Amino acid sequence: MTDDDTFLTEDQLAERWQCSARTLRNDRHRGRGVPYTKLGGSGRVRYSLAAVRAWETGHAVAPETTA
């Protein structure tokens, strides 16, 4: 299975990022954070592992160097 085939639940992503599921819900509501997919009529939210990794990479902060 590749990253493109793997999806995380809200709770799994919250655990990965050491935040609450509520934080992820608030981010979605405000149009921030990692892209997500809603599945089925129940509105279950899933996060593509590939999208999560891309978002993490894109938001990495490099330390400043002093000369």
C-alpha cells in the first residue's frame, strides 16, 4: 500500500500531530490545515497520508543561521 492509498482518521492525525481532534475540526471550519476528504453520507473525514506529508513538508521551518 502506498501513501496515495492510505488515509488517516481525524483521531489518527490528531495523535500524529499531538493535538486534539477539535483543533483539526476548527482548522477545517476556518479553511486552514491539511486538505481532507469527506466520505459517504455520514460526512466521515479522512486525510490522505500523501497530503499530510506534503503539508508537513511545506510547513517545515528551517532554523536561521548566524554568521
